[in-house]
Amino acid sequence: MNQLLHRIAIPAALVVATGCTTVPITGRSQLNLLPESEMMGMSLTAYQEFLQQNQVIPATDARAVQVRRIGDRLAQAATRYLNDVGAADRVAGFQWEFNTVDDPTVNAWCMPGGKVVVYTGILPVTQDDAGLAVVMGHEIAHAIARHGNERMSEGLAIQGAGMTLEALTASKPGLARDLFLQAAGIGGQLGMLAYSRKHETEADKMGLVFMAMAGYDPRTAPTFWQRMAAQGGAKPPVLLSTHPSDETRVHDLEAYMPEALKYYKP
């Protein structure tokens, strides 16, 4: 991982010229200072480490088959949407991979480059294909929106003016590695960390469009997030983290639903 981190340097003069991009669907301007190819390279390393350290259920297991089937449909739908709007570069170099790990944690995530993991603990909450499409569409949206790159860019900025990842790695290698894992939504134990409310809302909207285009009814999304909220108790599921599925989230989903339904063709 550290070798990959050493390879990245961001000349300050390029920030204004190359740092600003526009997120598909929402049209929000964002700051991405890192080459996305490097984010994907680091993701591949972290993803392989995770698979080696966790119990991946066999590909023939019905749960793994379901995850892979839905993931493939969502990836195809998202790619089709991006091609239609001239944003195919968002998935350039993606090598989609969908794995299911035997873990009771209510969680799922997608790293830059399309590396997806679903935990068996979330399947009783998703209940069916549509519920699982809500989760996977949301996580895929985080990767396509390049939220990890954005968070990492912000993290470097916090370290100081002109700070590059190469310089940070040289002075504080542990901090640099943690910065990448946190930016990609992966914690110290490779568990999902909270995205900001801004990123969560954006992923919700994008996920609705992707699942609708894949043939899953987006109107199931508010009900799913209500089920997630009901799992909370004293300690909310990891997937909710500090952003619980509250009335605001459900309201936002329902407000965006007319737009999402334009893409829904059962």
C-alpha cells in the first residue's frame, strides 16, 4: 500500500486547472485532485487484502449468486446512463467485482474501481432483490461519484497548503495510509465509515436512478431505509454510521422519486 501512496504527487499549480469536476445526475461541482487511476490502484490492493482476511462465501452460494446478479445489472445500468450523458470516463478502467463475506455486520461498500463487498448480515434487512439493489446502487454511486477522491483531496488540504500525498507519506506513512482508507469509506478494520450528509444524499439520488434503470422499483428505497433505521437501537448499523435513516432521508428520497421513476421500466 505504501509503495502505491509514494507514487502520487499533486503539483499545486494543477489544482485550479484540473481539480474541478461535475458529478453526474446531481450536477454538483467537486474537487478531485488525485488521478482516479491511482485511487483504483490503491483500492485493488486494499480489496485483495480484505478478501484474504475475511471469509468470502463460495460463488455457488445462493447469496453470492444474488449479489453478483444484481451487481451486474446495476453496473450495466450505470454504465449505460453514463454513456448516454457523455460521462463514460467516470467508469473508465473499472473492473467490477462483487463478493459476499460471511459476517453478521449490517454493511456493504464499493471501492473506487468497482470493487464491491456485501456482508451477509445485511441480507435479512434487504429481504429481496429490490432491497439489495437499493444498497448496492447506493454504494456503487459513491464510487462513480468519486466521493473517495473528493474526501482524500479534502484530507490533503487539511494537512496544509501545497501538501502532496507523496510528502505526507514520507513524513507520516501511517497517516497517509489511513487517509486513503478513510477517504474510500474503509476504516481501520476495513469497515464502512460515514460519508458526509452531502455525499449520502447524492449517493441516494444516483442509486435510485441506477436501480430504476436496472429494472428495480425505486419506490422500495424509503421502506428499506426505514427498516435500516429500525435496526438501530443503542448502536446503529455500520452502514448508517453517523447518518441514520431518519425522516429527512426518507423525505429526500420521496421528493426525488418522480425523477427516478422516469428511468423505471419493469
